[in-house]
Amino acid sequence: MNNSILSLSCPMPKLDFDVITLGHGSGGVLTNKLLESGVFDLLKNPILDEHHDGAIFELDGKLAFSTDSYVISPVFFPGGNIGELAINGTVNDLAMCGAIPKYLSLSFILEEGLTMTEFWEILLSIKAAAEKSGIFIVTGDTKVVERGKGDKIFINTSGVGQLHPKAAISAKRVQVGDKVIVSGNIATHGIAIMSVREGLDFETSIESDTINLNHTVEALLDTFGNDIHLFRDPTRGGVATVLNEIARDTKLGINIQQKDIPVIEEVYGACELLGLDPLYVANEGVFMAIVSAEIADDCLKKLQTFENGQNAAIIGEVVSEHPRQVVLQSRIGGKRVINMLVGEQLPRIC
Amino acid sequence: MNNSILSLSCPMPKLDFDVITLGHGSGGVLTNKLLESGVFDLLKNPILDEHHDGAIFELDGKLAFSTDSYVISPVFFPGGNIGELAINGTVNDLAMCGAIPKYLSLSFILEEGLTMTEFWEILLSIKAAAEKSGIFIVTGDTKVVERGKGDKIFINTSGVGQLHPKAAISAKRVQVGDKVIVSGNIATHGIAIMSVREGLDFETSIESDTINLNHTVEALLDTFGNDIHLFRDPTRGGVATVLNEIARDTKLGINIQQKDIPVIEEVYGACELLGLDPLYVANEGVFMAIVSAEIADDCLKKLQTFENGQNAAIIGEVVSEHPRQVVLQSRIGGKRVINMLVGEQLPRIC
């Protein structure tokens, strides 16, 4: 269900205020009014409906727990807004642990003056993204800071998931010969944000690929179980940074082939224009898998049957040479070491 | 262990930067440098040491899950700072659910220009508060926003706890005749913050009472089990707002006696001066318990054996008259209805 359909079925409630004020963070009548004016109804589920300071649920066994604060600027961008990003980001972090996302907390830091129209639009995206991933928002918090002490809206989501019974995800399990798979076109999210960033805007039809990856990951674990050694999503710092972290943590080397790395032509063009290497640009709807060589081709084929895996590719392998280093073989055959991102390419990309 | 002792045993590491820059939120080399310069060492535990995007642990049964973002201003205040507040706040929310706090996530939104000295001081408080409560910080996130788009530091903590086997905490269990206990002097935290707030500062020796309440709550549950019907901590909105929420949720009335409500004389004086009712001022180190009449006196006695329960008192009871309303009997015998806090007494009190 996309946002425009949601807007029709969940119109913004009639309120006697149209912007967020400091009083909405008081914990008193105004906070209650804000939440009960439609927020609780929109996100309704039996656990959230308890309205306690915390949520109670039953879960057994190995659990995954992850948190992220989202400060992306601008809040609305081509292909999405901070709301769905905040849901998908934490859902995906849980998936990367090999977990099935179950319960989510949702915490807002609102800047005085945020319009209710904007807030409602963000809430609709949150609802749609949560439903798509199957996670339940069970507890939350709302704070308001003075104008000029925040930037419209920051969101924290923290999530709890249950480990997939077949998952054995750990850097320790990565071995020489393993293949490196990337699930889709890289650098799309980062370029979409850059295209609308103040002082930098340029014409493009590129949209962020923010999406939940959990169903795809679950299907891969169902089929390939512990032949999948590691999942990582290359968000801030891009593919290059994540590969360097893997090389560091495994004390092994990684070789990648430039020709195999999937990048949309328009994104590639924008990177050229801006002098950026797509390997360092942030992603949202992409994950990487390090899998045993035996199942790599089958895993790739399976991945390509999913909408968010259509452009998946095997881009490299784990090697014993040059431990802790990532080496790229370029299109024309040259080799160079790829380091971790230094400094900041573009702040507040997620 | 207090902060000054901690500062000696955990001196700030030597760094080649002394303020936070946007690069520290890049997810690349600088983020890694910041975290590995001492943050990971300081908060060290086997789960955090995995350095994955999420933490994995095993827990069974009924769990509690809670989140809060902390935006208190000023960040350093008499009696504490935002670091310990962020740990104690979420630990206490879990305790209020009747849970034993187990695992915590820690997410920073830093403003460019925050000094490392300030950040380290906050981290030391986080470490000390986590150790005191017994909770493990197992996963986290660090974002940086441009100068003027945040306010030094915002912190989100989310926590997972295991329900105490004897806990049966629910508004549904509150019944006519139950006693209302408050665990200590009220309004102290709010007045401590007000005393140093820009434009409002006045001479006082009042310090915030921010503290973890979980060990005290656990001991009460050990002894009185399901005779404790509800716990709530009267943070934003104060005692009056929480009592109103309880009256609303239970559809019962609540009577309280002004003479029985514990308030430090200096806090009472400051409230008089500022024209505030202590019942609406925010608390941090105080909780309320609604317990069955039979055990109320014993529960009070037990509570008074704890350092943070010395000033505990029974302040009222649940009644069938005036459903959904809270009525205060004043010192001179008059009665008046106490409503929920409207608007904002003082923004960013937690």
C-alpha cells in the first residue's frame, strides 16, 4: 500500500493545532492529545494499545537487538522520507544479523514548528513500511525541542528480532574462497539524496531505493542456511567501507571486480560529475552476503527472483593474499587497494 | 563508583581531535576512530565486543521493551548529566513494567563542535549508571548533525528486560481500596534543572535525584508479588499527570492528601517562588506504586529500608467516588480536583 492510497484511507485527523509546539513534548495534556488524535489509531496493535511506558511480549531463544537514529536531510527526498527510512533501516539491521524482525520502538525528537501535515505524511510512511516488513511498533516516545535546536524531525528506532533457526551469521565463519554477493545496484540512495541537497541540486530521475530486505533475507536463510556466512548492509560509508570492515574483522583479503559491480548508468554519471566513487556512496535497499563458493551461483539465482534482488551480482571473493585489504580489479585490468571511507562524503545521508 | 573516581581510572584517551566533527558520523574511518579510541573499551562486554550492527543474546519468556530519547537542557545539571539520566530513565521504565533490566541500546545524535571532554564526561556517567543498575549496553549508533541543527547531544536508549516472575503489573489490576505510595521526595529533579536554566537561575543547593530504581522495585516484587498492582514513574508531567492517567485508564477515582506528600522544604520554597505546584514538576528518582491495602504498610516499611526509599509515603487511595478524577485534600481540609498538566511547564526537563 503506497502513501497516496494510505492518505485516502487514513486522512489526517481534524486538530485544533497545525504545528508542533513545545507543549506537545510536555508529557501532559498536549502530548496525550497529539498521540490520541490519530497516532495511536494509525499504528494500532494489541501491544501498543496497552499505552504503558514499555511493551510486554513473549519471545524465546536467541534474539537480535539493534538501534539507529535517523537524521537524514532533507526529511523528504526522491523515493521516500525519513519515516520509512527509519523503519527499513532497523528492520534491515535485524535481518543482517540473521534475525526475523518482530518488535520495534519508535522515538521522535521533533523541532518546534514542524507542521502536522509533514508529521502525518511521515507517520503514513512509517505505517506502510512497518506493515510491509511485518514488524510491530509496540512502544515509543515523543520529545520536542525549541526551534533551531533540532532539524524538523529526528527518529530513533530500535528493534528486536528472533534469530532464524538456520542462521549462523558471523565474521568468524567467513573463509577463503567465499564469494561476495551484492543484492542490487549500488550508490542509488546516496545520489538520490545528493541530488536534492541544498547547494548541490542537479537534475535526475534517481530515487532512493529504501526498502525492507527482511523477507528476501529470510528466504535465502530458509534455503541456504549456514552456507551463508555473513550479511551486511552497506549504508554509511558504502560498499568499500563494509568490505574493509569485513577484511579487518576476518583478517582475510577481499578481491572485487569493478566490471561486476552493478550501478545504474545515471548514478554512475552523477558520480562522475561529482567526482565520487560509487563504492563509497551510501545505500539503503542493498545488502551484501558472503557465502560459501558451492552455493554462490544458486544463491544468486534465488536472489534474482526477488524484486529487490533482480540486479544482484557476485562481485568478488575472499582470498588469503593481502590480509585485511580490499583490492579492486578495474575494468581495464589494473589493481588498486580500496580503503575505508575517510572523513565525510555527505553528512546526514541516513 | 562516582564520576571523579572513574575519571582517574578511565582517563580520556589521547586523541588527534578535541571536538566532534561531521566526519565522526560518516560511518567510515573517523567514526571507527571515535569508537575505538576508548568508547568501546569503556563500555566493554562480550556482546558489545562483537561490533555487529545488532547484538545477539538469549532470553526466554515474557519480555519488556521500552525506549526514550533524552534532550535535557542543560546537558550538565546539579546532580548529574544527560548520560546517567538516559541510562536511569530507560532502566526505570523497564522496572515500572515489573521487569528486570537486561540489555540496553545507546544511540547518540551529536552536534558538531561538542568537545571530547564533555563527551567523555557523559560516557563516564553512562558507564557508572549502567554498572550500578546492572544493565549491559550491547548495541549503539552515532550520528552527527551540523552546528545549529542539534543541541550538543541527544541520546536515545532502548532497553529489554525480563519480566519478574512474580510481577503482575497492569492498570486493569488496580481496585478500589488500593493505596497510593510514592517512593520519595517529589519535584526535586525539575527544580534542580530550573535552578540552572537560562534566564531563570536562582541560588539553591538542590540536586537532581536521578537514580536507578530497579533493585528497589525488584526487592518489592520478591516480597509482595502480585499484591503490587501498578508501578509508574512520574517524570514529565509530574505526580498529578500520572495519577490522572491512572484514573483515566482504571476508570476509578483517586484521593490524595497534601499533608502526606513528601517534598524537601527547599524544593517547596522554590515552587512557591516560581508559582509552581510540586505535583506537576518532573521527577527522575521517584516511583509510584499502587498496592493492595493489606500489604501497604509493610510495603512502605520495606521501601523505607532502601536509600532511594527513605522518604517514601502513602499519599492516598483508590476510590469508587468521582471516577476518572484525582481529588486532593489540602492541608487545611479543602478539596480540589487535580487535572493533568496542560501545556508545558518547562521544556526539555528530561
